[in-house]
Amino acid sequence: MKAFAWMTLLAALALPLMAAGPGYPYPLTPNVSGHLLAEVPPQPFAAFPVDNRPYFDYFMWQNFIALMWPAAPGSHGSAYRPDDPAVFGHYFDGRQPVWLGFKTANDLFPQNSDTPIGWEQPNGAAACRNLEQQGRSVLTTGSKMGTIADEINQAFGGPLPDQTGLFTRYEVRVNRVMYDYVRQHGYYNKANWPASGGIQLPASSAEQGEGVLEVKAAWRDLAKVPGPYRQRFFQLEALATVPGTCRTNELSQMIVCDCTPIVAGLVGFHIAQKTPNFPQWVWATFEQVDNLGEDVSTPASMQASYYDPELYKKHPGITRANPAAHPGSSRVPAADDFNPQPINVVRLSAIADTPKPPTGQPDMSTTGLNQQYRQLLQGTVWQHYQLIGTQWPTLPSASPLTPTNDDFGCEDGTPVQAGGVPFPACQLANVTMETYHQYDSCMNCHQGAQRAGADFSWILALRAWVKPAAKAP
């Protein structure tokens, strides 16, 4: 029996029966607010998990808006006038989106046994040897799976050059709840981890407020993008590490690199949030709509960020619908290739248009909610962004260490090992971050961090400091 059938059966047997059925209305109203939602709206019983998708999509769309809300000047992630929709999307007088006030993995894990800086101290552990940061983000990694020494390699693959031949850059940030919790308990040093049971990070709730939240952003260098089209991206003046220049500073044990200034355009965004009802976390990923040129709003004269339709005219044996043509390991460029050939990216799973709306009711599928939110955000840069999908555990009370089962497999053979019986089981990926590994999913990937005792957080699992082994005499 395939994974979907098993999950549907398990969910139907495990959840209490409630009065509901196919086509019930969704009491969800998209709105522009700077307040993060602490919990997913209550869902009625549904025989099929897909029928509850709108609640999770709504939850993450609202939190996407709250994270992109202008922060109060001088704050570290506090929303400015969160009840005033008129301020949304306007970043002047030094304001920036709330999440850019969060601390980076470099701040939380200084790569030695030192205590990380306090939350109110200026962001930005030194990573550039040749330039002062002066408040600019340093886009150092290509993967949430490692450190800045990994430079620009994606998880499970190599780097991603866009259609202009410039590499995609990444960063990971955590909110104050996670930062302070790890800092106060000393979990930035692996010697302080619990001897058994693993770390249990605090969940958000209506009573307790915000819990742990992680975000990961993907940026492209806009240097070769014509001026009129740049306005379709949220832009950031940043510093990017130069491939092949990262070395360990023997005095501080930190890794430092040569950096170069760029104007970065946001092309991908992950959100992971732990709630009390979903201890395996709730996951979502967003993209800028011009990534593949598949959106009706993309100007006909605009080159998509990661897709060139002319490729298939040059190579008639390759078609966009042919997964075999998707870039694989043999086509992944090397990080030290300073003139890489663009990767022609394809999306292997369409954005969901389910559940189908009943007659006379609004379309609350992922594509339908995207239309509603993008209309709501007209006049801001965020009208050019869309939700790719959400993922959540359908059996959150199940063991977080669900054993591997041969019946639970993705199309490429990747086993589904995530705890809580995730929905969807496979193929939730961002084309800018999991370009070469799209059959997997957020929960399945982060199950590895759970097994390492880090409560689904890869940056905690991989960045916590470990005392080096003594050198042989």
C-alpha cells in the first residue's frame, strides 16, 4: 500500500469523529497584520488530510506577512505599528522586515565555547576579513546543513547559478525565543546537551505566546537583472562570500572569508514553527513568482531567474515535462567555478490546487489562497511572492522516531522517515533551495536533526560547538 493510502487510513482511525464532511466552509479571512499567529486555527475532522490544507496555508501566509512586516527602528525583530495595514511593505528610515532583525546562526554558534552575544547586541558575527559589515547581512552559506565553510553548496547537492550565471546565496535566522533558550541553557556547546531524551525547544501557544521559529532565505545577485525588473524582488544590500576564500581564523576559531558587496533579491523563503499541537513543527516554503517564468504576471520580456525555455529548442530530446532532464549530480557545478553555466530548473511538483472548492464558495486551495493574498498585497513588493506549500504531522501524537517502512517511499525511492505521519509525505520543495532534491520534504529532511537530539533543528544539530579532539603528541 502506498504512503498516501496508509496515512489517510491512519489519520481517519486516529482522530476523533466530529461533524464535518467534504466541502465544509473554511472560516478563514486573509488579512494584513503584523501579529504572528501562535497556533494553527482549529480544524474539524477530515477523512483526508488535504481537506485541512487551507488551515495550514492560512497560518503560514499570515505569518509570512508578519515576518515581512517593517520592524520598529532600532529593534531586533519587533513589528512597527502591527495593527496598521498602511505601513506594510514600506521600508524607510532604516526599517527592515521583522525577520531580518533575528539573529543568524553565526551569532548563536560562535564556533568556540564562548557564550553568544545577547539578543539586544548588534547582529553580525564577523565573517568578512576584507570588508566591514556596517549592518549589512553576510550571505555565507548555500546550505542549512553546515557552516560558512560550505560556502554556496546546497543540501544534497552543489551550488545553484541563476540564468545570469551568478550563484544563489542563503542565510538562516532564528527568533528571540529560540536564541535565548539555546543561549540560556548553554546548548550552543554540545557538552551541555541532555544526556538522554534530546533537547525540547519551547512551542508557541495562545496562552504562552511565541515559541521557536526558524527561517531560511534564498537570495540571487541582481547585478545583471535589468532595472525595471528588479522592483519585483524584495532587495537587500548585502555582503557575499567569495568562493574558495574561507579559512579558519586560528585566534578566534571562527571561519572568515573575503566578501564582496551585492544587491540581493529574495527568491525563496522557508518558515518552520513549533506549536503545542504539532510538536513535529509546521513547515512552509515561499518563492518569488518569476523563478521559473510560470506565473501569468511575469512580463513576457523578463528572463526567468532559473529557467530558460530556449534550452529545449536547442536540445529537442529534452522536454520540460521529462524529469530525467532535471539537473542531477552530473550537472551540479563546482563551488570554485567562477563562470558556471546556468542551471535550467524545473519544478517537479505543481503547486497544489486542492482541495477543490464546493459550489459557491471561495477557492481555498493553495493556488486559490495565493490569488487572494497576492490581491490583498497589491501595491507592495510582496504581491510577487507565493506559497509553494505547507507540511504538518497528521498524527502528532505518534512517536517522533517513526521507523522506516518500505511502503512509505517517495517517487525517487527516498524513504519517509519523518515522525507524526507527514502530509504531504513527499515532494514539498523550494526550487531555489532543494533544486537537486525535490522529491523529499521538510519534515523528512529535518527528521535527521530530531534523531540527533536537536528537536528538528539542523542548525542546532550541526552548529553546536564540539570540543576538538586532543592532538596526538
